[in-house]
Amino acid sequence: MEFDLTKTVVAFLAVNAIGVGALMGAPMGMTESTILTMVLPSMLVFGALTLAIGVKFGEYRAKAA
């Protein structure tokens, strides 16, 4: 399967939505406002950074091969 921008964005958002949904459903001491205002933004930023690094590394590997 080849990833284009649409598939990548959908997969990225799905992974984050599953993570946030699991945190909200888990019996922990975190409130929904804490999850939505602190955890979700940090998940999105970290995910975007790792996605960008992964894409650049993939481009590097593709050029080297």
C-alpha cells in the first residue's frame, strides 16, 4: 500500500483518536479537560515531529538505495 497525504493524515488522526478515546475510557484520575487540553496537543505535536522525521529518513533511504 502506498501512502499519500490523505492516507497519512487519516492514519495519523485515527491513531491519536484511539489513544485519546482509550485514555478517556480508562478508569484513571485524569479528567476529560486534562486529556483534551494537555495530553491531546502533546500527542499531536510529538506525532507530527516523529512523522516528519520518519518521512525525511524514508526519503534519505530511498535516495541511498
